Amino acid sequence: MRRDCDDAHLPGAAELCDGLDNDCDGIVPADELDSDGDGFSACQGDCDDALDTTFPGGGAVRRLGQRLRRHSAR
């Protein structure tokens, strides 16, 4: 019998894009963390999670080198 690490998560469960340790391995996947504090993680569509002015729905798209980034009007 598998044991829950808390009431909402189960060891071996699939990870969800929610910033929680769903599979109880003690690690939240890096793509679920909001590294730049803009409210979006990479798994939520943040194409540059090191820059807080890029996030889904953030405004005009500009080409910088070969990468596309969404920029906010902030």
C-alpha cells in the first residue's frame, strides 16, 4: 500500500503544473517554479522565466535574435 505524503498528493502520482510536489518525491519540478515572480511558470507558458516582463498575454511580440518573447506594457 502506498502512503500519501499529505492529504492531496500520492507517491508516484503524475506531476501537475501547480507548483506543488504532486508525486511526493520532495522536489517541485523546475518548470513549475515562477523564477522571475511574474505569476507564470514555464509550464504555464512563460517563454522566458528569467525575465519578469515576459509572460503569456503580456503584449506585443518582438523578435530578439532567434527567440520570440512576449512583452508586457509594464
